[in-house]
Amino acid sequence: MDPHGTRYVRSVGEWYDGGMKVETSVTLSPELIAAIDACAGGGRHRSELLEELAWEALRRRERAIRTERDIALINLHADFLNSEAEEFLTLQADVWADETDAAR
């Protein structure tokens, strides 16, 4: 979360425009640096690629959190949802049976 309490990803689409940057230092293995350089290609800076990948990872994490929350809610109400679906299907079967009998 940012200092204002909003989630990373939600704030990205609303205000982030790639303007001001903060310089930082990260220690990475030589193998990872080589892989980053190969992925970035000749005309792209490492930091651009790393920033893009970081935002993608944050968006994936946000989606995973949302999915987990949704699954938990569905599971919490599964019995009710299943009984509603069963009731609807029973009513639908009754209507279909009545229509079939009327057609004969």
C-alpha cells in the first residue's frame, strides 16, 4: 500500500504516468543481470524492464488476492447458493414437464 492506504495496482491506472523516479540500489546475481539484459534488448534500459515487470507482478498479485477473496466468499455461501440453484432447476424441470405434457 502507498502512504495514503490505497493498493498499488488501483493507484497505478489512476495516477501513475511514469514521471518522477526514485533511484535505488538492488543486488542481483550475474546470471539474473544477463537474463535481464537479454530480455531488455539493445535499445532498452534495465530499469525500464524491471519497472514494467514489477508492475506486472503487482497486478498479478492483486488479481490473486481478489480471486482468493472471491473464492472464500463463494465457499462461505456455497450451501445457500447451491440450494437456490437446485430450487431453480427443479422449477425449470417442472415447467418443462408441464409444457411437454401440454404438447401431447
